[in-house]
Amino acid sequence: MNTGLMARSLYVSEKQFRSVMEIKRIDFRLYAITDRDRCAPTPLADVVSELLDAGVTAIQLREKDLDDTELLQLAQPITELCRNYEAKLFINTSDKVLQRSTMSIAGASGVHLPESAASVTEVKAQVDDDLYVGCSVHSLDAAQRRAAEGADFVTYSPIYPTTSKPGYGPAVGIEGLTEVVERVRLPVFALGGITPARIAECLSAGAFGIAVMSGVMSPENAGQQARRYLDALD
């Protein structure tokens, strides 16, 4: 493994992040995002199990058409899987922030906020101090705003053209990714059209890691696909 990339993945650099004391340590570099429709008819929990078995250590449960009750029901078996594999589970919230008791029941490591969701400051006032708050951003301005609010990391998209992110404008490209990494002192996960072959380019631009949905949400061979991403990150 490239020792420089390993160091960047395990430690908080002064250039990219606010300070070690102000943000939580991020110990994953592949951030897998769920979509139960893409992996149907295979149950989502089975697909997540494959990903975890392949070595994925961070899952974002992103099923935005479900209400809180349905989302928690879906989260329960996935929570158990993540706990057994010592992986982190993030729950994507929409307009309403899951209350502390709800997050405790869900067993999540943190929440993930859409770009239009409540401020990170507001969210952190409602959850335990040890819970992470990640944010989706699609512009430099949004990334800077989330950093100022106290986000622990952001996903920036779409880096490349993708059918998974309709309505978010044209791809920002490697140039856009580089600008956000250089001007926002947070871990930045590249998202949108990321294939294993494109990972090196994203890391060279300064991305802390990679977030992926369609690349791993498959009814078959999800674990093998995840392994290709992990191998490319190594």
C-alpha cells in the first residue's frame, strides 16, 4: 500500500481539516450508500451483508421514500450486521432530524444530511456528542457552509456524469473536486460516476475517500464489486 495514502486516510492533515480537536477521526475510505430498489429482488440486508463481508466498514442507509418508522424497521437488521462487523452505520435524514432516542434505537454511528436539510449545528444539538454528522454537498459554497456549521465530513458530487444523481447539475470534474478539497478543511468523499479505475484520479485530487451507490448496489456479486473498489483504494 502507498504509505502516503495510508497516512492521509488515518490521520487528520492540517491542510485539509480544521484540527484534530475539532472533528472526529474518520477511519473509513469507502462509503457505501444503499438503494434497495437497485438491488431488488435481493433483500437490502443480504446485499449489505455481502459488502461488510468484503471489507466495507461504513454504510449510509439512504432510503428517502420511507418515513421514520419504516426507515427504522429497515435499519434494525442492518444495524445488527454493522455491529457484528464493527462497521459504522449512517442514517440519511430528510426534513426531520431523528431524535436522540430514535438514533439510539437505530444503533447508528451518525446521520447524513442532504444539502437542503437542517443545519449541522441544529442536528448536533439533538444527538449525542459521539455521533457523526456527514453532509451531501454539490457546490463549494455548500461545502464551506457545512464545514462552518461543524460537519465531520462531506460527500461532493457529481464528480463524473452519472444517472444516480439526476437534478444536481453537470459533473464538476476533477477540477471542481480539487477546489473543494483545497478550500474546505474537512474529509471530502468523491461521489458520482466513480468506478474503480477513476479512484486514483480522485485521490490524486485530494479526496479523502470514495462514496458509491450504483457501483455496489447490485442484486448479484455486490461483495465482489465492493472488493474492486477496496483494492483500488489500497
